[in-house]
Amino acid sequence: MFTVIDTMNGLSKCGLCGGGFDDQRRKPLLLPACGHTCLSCLERLAQHRAYLCPTCRTGQPNGKLETLHVNHGLLELIIALKGIANDARDEKKNKNNMEAKNRHDKCRIHDGTRLMYWCVTCQNPACGECVVENHRSEPHKTNKIADVVEDLKRGVNTSILEILDDIHKVCGNHLASENETSSYIHNIGDLSKDIKKTAGKLLLTTIILESQVTEMKNTGQKLKQMEMLAEEMLSNAPNFPVGISGIRELQKYKGNVHKLREVFTTKTQLPFMKADEATSFLASARTIVTSLNNKASCLTRKVGSHWRQDVLLEVDEGKSALLRWEDRGLHLYCPRKQSNLSNNDKKPHFKWNKMLSQLQEEVKMVFMDLRWGSRDEGGRVYISLKINQPASHLLFNLCLGLKFSLLDKKLPQKEEVAGGEGMLLWKYRQERDNAISAQVQQPQQHPHNAGDVVCLPGTHKGEIKFWLLTRGGLSGGQLGSPYTSVGSLTGGMKVLTEAAAKGSLADILISDCGAVIHASHDSSEMQ
């Protein structure tokens, strides 16, 4: 059975194309003879001069489509029908939402009784029967849901107003101290410029000194070459004949000897100081450099400890190294790819390798974060390095990701090592690094304890291994395997003990590592 809606839907569509009438391409037009069809269909039919109505087949007179009138009554009816349909859909949607809301507002325990109360203690809704049965006595506290909603609204509004008050206070203080802030920023900029000027002069001084070292080495090589050439000329001197021809050959040979002397005189003049002058100069220069270094360390500590804001240093391969002041001093973390950084995060760019080579001679402490379990267990260990040792420099490089990195490295099981027990930190193999290999091959006499980092030769040629000992070795005497002491634990022994107590180290990893650039307890002071 057709309904009124079905009839109206039929009237709202073109009888030829079936498309719904609208006020754009499918306007309902009144044909002179019958009043049927839509604009879109007529445009196709009117390509032929005379045409029939596609609905009732009534012939139509020739004429332009622009002269036909729009059936506004039908168009308004269609628009009204669309509005009614939209209202019906919205009403159905609201009804469904209300039914869903009512289902949520009904008690599942007491046969759909409306939930009108909220237990503040349990943080759950309740109906009247629930309140009587389960939420009536202390410590339960119940209120009507409407009252709870109003209280929450008031609390939220109060919190927002408090935040606005705090913002206004900070803005007021900022405006009041704007001149002081501007002066402070200006002074910081001037201080940074002065430091750069000082660093630039020191860099030029370094270039001059290094060029002098290079020149001295080159001069030594030239002297060696000329010595060999003179000895060759002396040993290979020909037997000159007696007579005029011999005189001429001797004169020619003597000319070659004079040329050698001229080369020696011009190319090997030593522009260096005399021994006593050089000794005095170097002693004075080293005093100045030591004072500058102490002052630079003190300045770094003062700036780092007063301006405790994390700084990201951009290094190669899209990685960033975190610079942070912590309890033990200025910490430089191993570079890693940083996430959640906006384009506004400005990061100073550094030549990482060059900076580390300048720091490794002075850094005395590295750190590692050992994590296991759900990664919430564990903690940090600090290792004091033996300075001026190639193996210590290598461990420093490993902690800061130079070529290789300890970052996110999983530790294998504990092993017997050098009369004790330890965790293998790293295996290193480089045949060219004779300095480290030679150092490791020299057995040492002193005992080692839990927390010591030692370096032992590996199974392959040129291979060495770094071990963090969890149990000490012999109490004295030469150990069974040659080793070198790289450093010892100065903080985090409890963490190491807990790690050593685990039956397997397969779950332990180094989640972070780095170096303490300037310790907070350094005793040098600015003069």
C-alpha cells in the first residue's frame, strides 16, 4: 500500500532520469504543453528542434529553454519534504541516544530502577535501593547525581579562575620586571660574546702551537733526508782522473756539494727558541693555561648549576645529545634520536667527534643506567676513570657513542673473569690500536674489587674486552690473566649488587649512558 510519503517521493523525482528535483541542475520546469520534466533532461532533448515530453509523449513547441518557467510550488514542496525527513532522522537519532542514556541510567541490580545518587566514597552511581542496602552507613557518602554534577562544575570553574589569577599575576610580575629581564638577557648575550672571543683567541693560539709542532717534525724529516743524501754522495764519489778533465769533473761535483749546503741552509733554519728561553716560555704558558682551564671549569659549573634547563645538542645523523646539570655535575648524555620535538626546539649544532676529543683528556667520570624487569627496576652507576690511559679514553667514547655505543646494549650472563666475576660491557677489536693492546698486555699487581672496570685481552688478535666486575678477584699478587684497570665504581653499588643477584642478565640493558663533564665537587675556583 502506497503512503502519502511514497507519493510525495515519486512527485519529487524526474520521470525520465529518476533524479530528485533541486534548485541547481534538476530544476522542475513547466513545459508549455504538459508541465513535465527537469532542466537536465530537457537540455539533452532540446538538441533536436522538436521534441516530445518524455513523460506523457506530448509534442512541444520550438523555443528556448531559458523561456520556460520553474515550477516553484513543486520545488518548495520538495525542500519542505527534505526538512521533514531531516527532522525525522534527528528525532530518531535523539530517541536512540535517549534510550541508550536511559539504559545507562537504569540500575542493573534492582530491575531497571533509575540511578539518581552518586556514592562519593565508591565513585559509583546508585539507585535508592542501592543506597539503603549498600551505601547508607559510614564511610559511604552519597549525594544526588544532579548535585554532584553542579559541584563538579563549580570546582572546575574555580580551578580555571585560579589558573587565570596565577597567569595574571605572572604577567603582571613579568611586565613589572620587563626592564630587568631585558637587561639580564642583554648581559647574558654579552657574556656569551666575550666567551666566544676568548675561545677564538685560544683556538688561534692552538693552531699556531700545532703548526709549530708540525714544522719541527717536518724539519726533523728533512734533516734525516739530507743526512742520507750527504752520506750517499760521500760513499758514491767517483774516481776522478788526473789532468784537466779531472779538474773540471771535480769542480762540477763540488758545485753539487755547494747546492746541497744551500738547500740545508735555506730549508732547515730552526726558527725556535734557545733551550733556556723555551723552558721559561713553556713554564709561563702552562701556568696561564692551567689558570684559564680552572676558571673555565668554574664558569661552566656556575652557569650549569644556576641555569638548570636541559639543552639538546644536535649531532650527526639526526641525533641529539642531552646536556643536563644534576647532583654530581654537568652530565652529557649519549646521543639518541629524539621524539616529540617541535620545529621551534632550537638545538645548537656541534662537531661531535672534535668536541669529544677535546674533552676526553679531562673527563674523570662516566655513568650508565642499568634497567631490568619492567624497566622500572634498576638505577644509575658512576665509574671514576683512570685518566691518561688509552683504554679509559675508549670507555669514554663508548659511553658517548663515538663510533660505537653502549646505549641500549643488553648484557650477557655473568662470567668468571680475572679471578672474579663480571658483566661483559663491550668487545673491541682494532689491530691498528697498538696503544690499547700494548697497555692491556701488561699484567698488573694490585687486587681488584666489585665495581671495578677492567680491560682484558680477548680470544682474537687485537681483541680486548671491557668488564664491570660484580665480585672481586684475588687479594694480592699477579692475576692469572693480564689486565688493566680502567676505572672503579664511585656511586650505585646497590644497583650493581641487585643486578649481580639476578640469575640471568639477559633482561638487563644499559638504557642510558654518558659522561660527567664538570663535577659539582671540583675544588678549582675563579681567581
